[in-house]
Amino acid sequence: MALMTAIQITKGGDDFTSVQREIPTPGPGSVRIRVEACGICHSDAMVKNGQWPGLEYPRVPGHEVAGVIDKVGDGVHTWKPGDRVGIGWHGRHCTYCTPCRRGDFVTCENLRITGFSFDGGYEQYMIAPERGLARIPDALSPTDAAPLLCAGVTTFNALRHSGALPGDLVAVQGIGGLGHLGVQFARAFGYHVVAISNGSDKAELAARLGAHRYVDASAVDAAAELKKLGGAKVILATAPSAKAMTSVLGGLGVDGTLLVVGATWEPISVSPVLLIGGRRSVKGWPGGSSRDSEDTLNFSALHGVRPMIETFPLADVAAAYERMIGNKARFRVVLAMG
């Protein structure tokens, strides 16, 4: 019996446990991935702490998975052993609910989430539904591809559906795990990019990522600075702070949109007069399907968009998680299987 190492949460609130499991066999409609890299996302805390409804334990977290298919199940014809693939948050859609029937797989009412609904990538081999797979281009390493399957597809997909056109003023609020990719995508899309964060020390990084301007929100009124530039068509809100999001709303131009991808339960405070007067809006964006992930990977390979990462071996998962949850990483933490 061939064994592998898996890192599991035995029950909500427990620490990570390294266990030896039998290498699984893929069933119909699924493949086995030899995992090469798996990103650690802040959302993984909901698995670790038991904060997601319906979670079944033990559970192996991880929804930023990059690897190679080494076995396919019955009925799988699109994929074959040796294919480089990834799978993100969107593990599998049902195809029969109303959003799926409209082709809107991202909002599937019966969505299966990688690392939540089934075991994810904190293990050497994982079983993945073929509907969730995205092909990884040769130009991307596994450790670069992994974060693009979560933070990457979220910012890429939000911006490309935002309505902004090349030359439009687009601001990225927050330069962190999401924001540092959002700035790169915004520059590659041809926008006039303004990066907003706290501290003058972020200015050089913002410029290196592709921002045309940097606004230090701890020193000046970021909304007023955006208004001086004519107002933003889009403000991509990536920092999970409702207070920070509220503070930049006044920087929207006519028909401008605050596009929220930074998840927080805190309420955003917005004046109806602000929305009515300039036809402004506030909306969110949930990520993307497997096809969206593949588009993100291909675009990133073509335009040189890369995540800033820190890598850890699978055995050091606890230290890697603490690095992420303590907001000490610049900017994504990835488990590299070696």
C-alpha cells in the first residue's frame, strides 16, 4: 500500500496534524494530482477554526493547488496524465441550478469548494473534480501559479468585468496579497493606475508593481486626491477594512464603481446622495470559474504578472500558516512540495 503525507485538521479549532494516508484513486469524473505547490490563503482559517457551515472533519485545507495529473478516473477525456493543472476555490459547479443553467458557474448554488467540500492541497496527492481544473502554461512555475488561482483570478476577473477601459483612472486600495496583483493586472490592462495604501514606504513598491501614482492614505485624503485626478472609474478595494473602503468612496468619478474583493463582515457606510449624484455604485466580485482561472494564468504568463511569495516545505505548515495569519508575509505564502 503506497502512502503519502497529508496535513489535516481533525476538528475545528485543532492544530494541524501530519498523517500518513493511502494514496487515493480517482473516481468517475475526477483526476489525481501530484501536488507541487499549494498556497495558504486567509480563507483557510475558516477550515482550521471550524467557521464554515457544513464542514466535515477531518479535512485537508488548501484551495490554491498547482501540480501534475498522474491518474484520471473513468469518463475523463479532456485531461491526461502529465498535464500541468491547478484548482482554486471553485472546485465544482452542479450544472443544473439556475445560475449554472445561465452559464454563471461562479455563483452556483451548489458550489463545491476545494479544501472545504473535499480535501485540498495540503497533501502530496489530491483528488480533484475535472470541472474545477485549469491548465497551467509552461511559463509559470508551480509556486507562482498557486496564488494566481485565488488572489490572481479574483483581482483579474473583477477588473476585466469592471467596465473600465484602457486609459481610465483605476485605483487599487491596499497593496497586500490581493492588491499587489491587482496593481499589476490594472497596469497590464492599460489603465491609469493609482495605488492607495498607508505609509510612504509603499511608494517604491507600488511603482515597481506598475502604479503610475501612489497615494499615502495615512498622510492625505485619498478620496480628495482621486477627485483632483478627475475621479476614479473603478476603485478596486482589496484591503479587508470597511473603514478604508468607506474613506475612498468620495474619490469615485461619474459612473464610478467601488469594486469590493477584500472580504470583511464589517458594513461599508455610504451616502445615498453620493451614489445618486454621480450614478456611482458599490459592488462585489466573488472570484472565478476554472475557465477564468485558466485565463488568469495565461494572461499572467503573457504579461509577466507574478505574485510575490514566501515558500515553506509541507512539514513547516504551522509556521507558514502563522506567517500568513499574522500578516507578516510579503505577500503570499506557498507550500512547495519539492
